[in-house]
Amino acid sequence: MEIALIGIVVILVLLFLGYPLGMTLMIVGLFGIAVVHPNGITAAMNIAGQQIIDLGLNFSFSVLPLFILMGVFVSRAALSDDLYEASFRWLGHFRGGLAMATVAACGGFAAVSGSSAATAATMAKVAIPSMRKYGYADSVSSGTVAAGGTMGILIPPSGALIIYGLLTEEDIAKLFMAGVVPGLLTVSAYIGVILLITTFWPHLGPRAEKSGWRERLSSLYRVWGVLFLFLLIMGGIFFGIFTSTEAGGIGAAGALVFAIVRKKMSWRILYESLVEGARTTTIIFTVAFGTLILNQFVNLSGLPEAVLGFIDSLNATPIQVIFVIIGFYIILGMFIEGIAMIFLTVPIFVPVISALDFGFHDVLIWWGIVLVMVVEMSLITPPIGLNVFILKSMLPEVPLTTIFKGIGPFFAADIVRVAIVIFFPAVALWLPNLMFN
């Protein structure tokens, strides 16, 4: 076990120094296996090679590049402007309405992009100039975009849920369904935060002019295509019409048609989109290869058994164990990006969760949602919140302290919604239990 802990420390140090995550995991895993295995480096090379071959031949992993490509096509279709416009027309006249519209638009964009970074970066370009125009405080506008962007890894089709499902061999379709209600809960919680802030401090989020019904309905017409695409994917999965992998193919093709219809696609853009999708997929697969090799090292070192033995010695209830693990994630999230945390920690904590008796089925589906919600929080956790630094790079004139100040109320809402899903598992498991097989 001590060797595994040394390996984890080496990983953290290398990541802090800026080394690529995938190669770091491969190197530490390879040398770790060589140290703990009787046959040394020969066994390590054989094990590493077998893990890479098994993953490369795993058809289930094809779902990931398909949904990545879908997100790229949707981003190229310039959907964000119309999503924000539609939300603005329906919500802008309320106090704090532009911030509420930003949250709604982030949720809609996240539903088809699957990326938190893309959601935050894209919505910052669209929403913040509008909020500044109407006199919104920078803390409110930047905090709203940073927090709203985190929904990209929860609302299906979510890349984080796909990765979790592949690592744990859980049903990705069920994970997608399990993310729907918590995703809606997130949107509602963030809008509630904005309503609360602007009720006590109205000057932070002034009202915009009220739009007429013609403008509202016209704005909906421009986004009906993406709404149809989302309902097609989720409805097909829910009713058992097609698998999650087939849904990825349909989503990518539908997003391409959507971009063509909007006249946002050309041969050059198509080429650039394919290259971008391939580059993102390559990065994720490299990290996945490294994770699988590291997992073998961790298992051979006996770390999961040691962690499970330590938790047993605490005589804690399952819920208490959950909160201990979440505390670990919050601390780790201060220094490591969210997706990296999923890769690094799933092999350690999933065996622990599986061994606990929570009194209901589909525990790992429920835990996948809780995990992703906690990882979401890491995207806005100081000192290294990815979405915060995305906002800072796009708004260099806004101090980091202002952004973190704006994030504070949303972080409090995150704690509340995670607690709701923990204490009421049906929030996540209701839709999966209704699915047609």
C-alpha cells in the first residue's frame, strides 16, 4: 500500500509541474507494476500492452468520440446565441432575469455539448456583454457563467458520465437517465440563488425590457432543432429504441444536419470539426490508457483493500462514509481538474461504495451522479477552479476575488443539491427505474 501512496504523490507532483495527465499515469503505473510484480518490468510491459489492446478493441468506447463530435458540430452551429436570445426573451424582464437566462442557456447548451469548459467559454462570450449592458455587477455575471458552465459534465449526454460508465462497466443509458432530474435540479437551484440575491440587492441584477409574445415565440423557433435533437436522443434511450452508442451516432449526424440547415457548415468547417473531435478523443483515450495501467498498479499494491479495511475500522454508517469521501473530493478538487479526478479515484472508491449496504439497487448508478455533482463543484473551487480561470482569461480586467465572490452563493447551492441527491436517491434513480429495456 505504501508504494501506491508514493505513486499517487508522484502523480500529483508531476501534474503540478505541468506534465500531461495521460503520460503521467502511464509512467507511474508502468514503473509501479514493475516494482510490485515479481517479474518486474517484463510483467509491467505485458500488462500495460494488454490493457491498451483491450481498450482499443472495446466497441463500447465508440460512444465517447461520437458524442464529442456531436458537441463540436453543435458548437460550430453557433447555437449559443439563439439559446441565450430565447432565454432572454422569456426571463429578461424579471429582476436578475439576464442571469437566469444565462443559467437556462447554459443548461440547454450543456445538454448537447457535454463539456463544461466549452459551455463556460461559449456563454461568457454571449451573456456577459449583455449583462454588462444592463448594469449587472461583474460578480453576478461572472459567477453565473462560471457556475452555469459546470452543468456541462452532468446534464446528458455527459462525457464525464460516459467515462464513469466505461470505467465501472455500468449502463451508460441508465447513467444518462439518472442525470436528467439532478440536472434540472441544478438549473432550478441556480435560478433560485439569483432570485434570492436580486431580491435583497436589486441593483446587482436590474430588469431588462419585457419582450412581446411575437418575439418570444420567434426565439423558440430558432432553437427547436436542438430541442428536438436532445429529445430524440434521450427519448430513444429511455424507450429502448436504440443503445447509447447508437444514440451517439444519431446525435452526431443530427448535429451535422442542424449545422448545415443553419448554414454554419462548409467543407473547411467540417474538416476542422473532425480534427477537433479527433484531437479531443485522442487526449481522453491517452488518459484512459494511463488510467487502466495505473489501476493495475493500484490493485496489485493492495490499496483498495487497505482503504476498505480502514473504513471498516471506523464503524461508520454508509452515509458517513459518503461524506468522508466527498470531503476528500472537495480537497482534491482544489488542485486537480474534474475529469482527471474521475480517472484517478474511481478505481479506489468504487470498490468501497460497492461494499456498503445502502438499502437500494443501482448503487453505482446513484454514486456516479453524486460523484459527477461533486466533481462539478471542483470546477469552481479555489484556488484552481477550471471554469474560474476560463472566465479570468476572457475577462482579464475582472479580479479573481470578484469572480470567486460571485461564485460563493452558487457553491452553497451545490452543497444543498448534492445533499438532496444523497439523502433522496430516488431523485437520481427514478427515471432509470422507468426505462424500457
